[in-house]
Amino acid sequence: MSQSPPENMPMSDPDTLCPVRPPGTARAIGRSLHVYYGDRERAAEMDALYAGFVGSGDLVFDIGAHVGDRIASFRRLGAKVVALEPQPGAMRALRLIHGRDADVTLLRAAVGPQPGEITLHVNSANPTVSTASSEFLEAAAGAPGWEGQTWDHMITVPLVSLDSLIAQYGMPAFAKVDVEGFEAAVLAGLSQPLPALSFEFTTIQRGIVHDCLAQLARLGDYRFDFALGESQMLTGTWQDADSLAATIDALPAQANSGDVYARLRQ
């Protein structure tokens, strides 16, 4: 079963923090389950990608776990996982799928600069883009490719930091950060270098990439690559922070999103 939450995390039943389930949430979570678990080829490509960072017995942090397809990949590779997801509907799905796995710890919380609480803006029709970043909402408003997205309610959720997670669970071999424009805030709560990690980016907020790269550069000598969208394919060219930032800046708006991967230089 899941381990107990950090000492500074509120201990109330997480589902009581959002007693009314917004219309369409269950349908949206069901759609996510179909999309993220229904493609065996995609799962194999994901395993091949993460195998370059994660091995049997390693510890992984999955920050912004949503319905847990990355958890499944990390477990297929033999890693232990601490997974964080602040949304009640997604957490219910995670408990059903991964809650009985002794090597998976599920925490209903967001991650940020310091422990506490934060407001989460929830898109009940498309919960995968729910966010703690008001700047993300502003960037998405009217942006091509983001038409029709509505963040229709807000909930207050527990907030922990990467440092507090490391203090309780240990140093992860890899951390996946996918938090819709809140990535730099997540890394602001880290005071020591991780061996490897990934963070999501969007072309509507390229400045987040610059902020994340600057924070990682202060922590250690990292090299970077990236994968576009859900391709699960790195370019194969590892770059320094300045080169990677220039590469992301040059992407067309239609690229929309991707993930930057970072690893400490040996």
C-alpha cells in the first residue's frame, strides 16, 4: 500500500477537499485512461525512452502523474515510484490502478517552492491541462491550439517541495515533472542536483524553459535533449543550456509542447 504522506502535508481525506465532482470529470478521466493506456506501441516506446534514465531498484518521482501511464512504465522497468497528483478524480483512478502496489507511493499534492497549500485551476473537461499557474491560463487564453479550453473551477490542494520529498523518500534517480506551466516553481523547491529529470514545455510559455534551465545550471553541470509532443523520441543531440534554449525558441508555434530531459554530465 502507499506510504504515509510527509509530516507537513494535511492529513484530511483528500476527496473531502473537493466534495462536488464537476460535470464531465468522470468522462474526461475515462477518456484519459483510454488514450494513455490503450496504445501498446506507445507504451513500448515510453519504456525504451525511460530505460535510458531508470533501472531496476531505482527511485523515481512522478510529479503530475495524472492517470499514471508513466508510473506503469517506471514499474515495468523495475523502479519504485513516488507519484504526486493533486486532482481528486485522477487520484481515484491512480488508487484503482496502482494503489495495491507496495512499490508505488501515491500522494494527493502539488509540488512547488515550499510546503503549504496552493490553488489549482481545474479543467474538468480536459483535466490533463489543469494547473496551479495563473500565468499559464493567461498564455493559453486565445492562443492557437488552445481554443475552447476552460478552467471551470478551483480547489485548494496540499503543496510539498522536491527537497521535502527527498528528505522523506530519498534521492530519486529520475524525476518527471509535468505540471502545465508550473515547472519552474517545482524546481525552485530543489536545492541539490538530481541525477536526471524531465520537465514539460509549451510553445506558449517558452520563458519557462529558460527559467528551468537557469535553475538547473545553478545546481549542476547538466546536458539537455528534448522530445516533441508524445513522440517518446529524443533528438539524440545533448546540448548545454544556452543551445537548448535557442533550439526551443526556434520551434514553430505548431510544435505546441514537449519535454526537456536533463542529466548530470559525468
